[in-house]
Amino acid sequence: MPKHVAVLMGGWAAERPVSLKSGAACAAALRGRGYRVSEVDVGRDLAAVLTELGPDLAFNALHGPFGEDGTVQGLLEIMGLPYTHSGVLASALAMRKDRAKTVMAAAGVPVAQGVTVSRFELAKRHPMTPPFVAKPVANGSSFGVFIVKEGRTHPLQELGRDDWPLGEEMLVEEFIPGRELTCGVMGYRDGARALDVIEILPTAGPFYDYDAKYAAGGSIHVLPASLKPNIYQRVQEMAVRAHEALGCRGVSRADFRYDETSDRLVCLEVNTQPGMTETSLVPELAAHRGLSFGELVEWMVEDASLDR
């Protein structure tokens, strides 16, 4: 009898539209691999819905707060329902970008210098000399990211709005010029292995923002990235080191900046719930290694467990 997989998608975070696309793609691929699949548009009644469905495991295709920050992982642990991707601690840690940087730096992963401040403080003054990048400490899909260019004197007054939806704290980091790189990792601890490295070239705008990620033609992916062999290998090594330092499971994706002028490589963050449509970065990286989208999601299902 085929395994019954509940694909968790949607939710109520800002990344809901992306999650719905990831979930639909994964559900279709899993049906194609012979699994029994229930698609669950996640609400706050998730425990009751899963109890009624009675699946063998949950495929977590949620993105952003609740689905990616250890919260739903904790619920699944309490219910005794195996699930994909990272566990409670790794999910919470990776989602909180400033805490994740501290752990990664201690493991020898290069990170950008930065400071965490209240959004209200950032709306009043610059906490460091521009250029710098400001972003919510716990969000994804490049929501709420600002690049403050050199010479700008006025603060980010929009962060003082009453209807600001992306949390009270912002991470402010030095701006790292250079090339945008990403590398996927599969597995856990001694079995973790790096996929290849993609260079992302946004077709409009200065960085890999929401439109560059999800709009048609928003970016060009160069795979494999055209880098010197030692730099290519260093990106892979640092992606695995970051994955292991945070305790990630299943699939993760580490994003980097590489400044050729100074030969400086910096890890920006680790995404524990990367996009999972057939055109997303991790499936693209897996396909380059000969792993089809269906094979990738099947591997993730068979890797599912508790106590992750």
C-alpha cells in the first residue's frame, strides 16, 4: 500500500503564494511517483485536519513564519508525525538570521558584519555608514529588504509605519558587492553533500529580490557558475559547513556573495525550506546532478522522520 503523504502548503505568511506553487508541484510529482497525496492548505486548525486525514508523514512545503521557523515542526513532533526538511531547532535558528550568523561564524563560515536594531530606530537614523542592507531578522523571499546606497542621508522612514507587517527587528549588514551565488545541500551531518553552484543574474534591480526570484524572466541562472575551481569548491564546502553547523536536515540552500576584487566570499543566509517548483533553484541544482524533480521529492519523503 503506498505511503499517504500530506503536503503542507499555503499558510498565512507573506510567502503564501510561493508556498502554494511549491506544494502543488511537489504533490503532483509525488503522485507521479506512486504516493497517495493529500494537499493541505494550512490553517490554524492544522492538528485537527491532520488527525482526520491520518497520513503517514508530512511533506513541508510551507515558507516563512510558522512553516519555516520551527513552529509547525514542533506541532508535528507533538503529533508524532514524521516530516521532511529540518527539525525544530535548525528551522528556528536558520530563520532567525542574526542568530544563525553567530553559529555559522563560530563554525568558520564567513558572514557579513551587522547589527540587529528595532525598525523604529532604523526609521530614525542609520546604524552604520552606508552602503548597507537592511532586512527583517526572520522572514524570507526577500520581503522587506532595503539597500541603502552610499551617500544616502535620510533614514528608512517607511519602517515606522503602523501597518509594517514583517516584524519589529531588522538586521542591518554591510553591503557586499559582487556576484550572487547559491548552493544546495542534501543530507545530514556526515552524509551531507553539496550540489553544484548557480550564479544568479537579476535582469532588473540590484539584487535577487522577490520579482527576480518568482517573476518570469526575473533572473538568469548560470549553472554551473563560472568560477575558479578553488572558489567553486569553497562555496560548496561553506554551504555544507553552514548546513551542518545549523543542524539542517533534508534539503537546504545557502546563498552567498563573492567579491572578485577582494576575493571575499560571504554567506548571506541558509534557507531550510527552499522553493520547490520544477523551476526553483534546488530542483535545478538536483537536475544538474541527474536527479529528476520526482526523484528529488521522493528522496525527501523517504528521508522524513521525527526528532530531526
